[in-house]
Amino acid sequence: MTSTNLKLTLDGAAGAAAPYEQLRAQISRQARSGRLPAGFKLPTVRGLAEELGLAANTVAKAYRALESDGVIETRGRNGTFIAATGDAPAREASAAAQTYAERAHRLGLTREAAEAAAVTALRARYGS
């Protein structure tokens, strides 16, 4: 996978679950365990299909099932993300944090520099 967080393997053996079900189960399990945090951006349907050697419809079917289960959410042209659990403020904060992490990465900040900037902003807002 191109992402360091998303780890998917498909079992092509006879008797194994259908590929879409394997994808759905693995993404769901990783999201619910916290391995894939709320706000984590999933690959596009086409991108994941190419990566795994599947038909785009197979990945789309898994994504539709995950969205129906509330595990993922599609944000229009922005992509598909692991859905936040909990109340609305927690979901919004999670989305904001993910947006910040993506922006800090695009700016070339190290993880440590990005965390320091966030901590500084929080201290300025809430006090030490």
C-alpha cells in the first residue's frame, strides 16, 4: 500500500470470503481498533483497485458497505475518510486535526515540528 497506515491483504484461496467482503472487514476492523484513526484519508476507489489488482466496482462495493455501516464517510471531491465516532464536536475536531496534519505534511514539517506548532497554538488558546 502507498500509505504506511493502511495494510490490506486479500486471500484468493477457494472458500475465502469475496474480495469486497475481505476489504470491508479489514478496513472496518482497523478503524474500530484505532489503527486507522478518525479522519484518515483512504485511497481512491480506482487507486486502491489498481494497487490490489481488483476491479474498481469491487472496491466501490466495499466502500459503500463501509459508508452504510458508518465506518467511513465521503467528503465529495476531498475524498473518503475514516469516520469519527462520538459526538459532533469530537467529529469536527478530528476532521480539523486531520486537515492540519495534511497541511503540515505538505509544508514539509517534521512530525515533531507539527506537534510543537499545535501545542503552541493550544497553549495560546487555553493557557499553559
